Amino acid sequence: METPILIGLAVLGAATVIGVFVTKTPGFGRYSTSVLLLVLILFISASLLVSGKIDSSVFANIVFAIAGFAGGLLSVRKDDSQ
């Protein structure tokens, strides 16, 4: 029963990673690396959840950590004094 879900999740994860590489600007900056890392962590944790290796509460904590990291990434301000 979980095999079609894992296949669909793998296709979605691969399409997302390909989309990150297609739409990013040349070079690996801070944001490109962070987005790639967040996508990979979400894909791996979702795969572990579907296969029954982690509990749903652990997955929820991972998703909240990803949301917090992404929110902090978006709210960073440049300091003009440097």
C-alpha cells in the first residue's frame, strides 16, 4: 500500500529538486543552498514518515523547524553599517 505513495513522493521530490536547479540564478548563494537543503530535508522526512520509520509527531516537529528556518531566512535584513 505504501509503495505507490513512495513512488509519488519520489517523483514529486525529484521534480522539486529539478525545479530548484532550473529556476535558480547561476552559482550557489545563501538562498539557493538553503532552499535545496529545506527541500531535501522535507523529502527525506516525508519518505521516512510514509515508510513508518518515524512518528507523525516527529514529522510535525521537522515541518515546524523547516517553517521557522524559512521564516528566518526571509526576514534577514542587511546591516548597512558594515
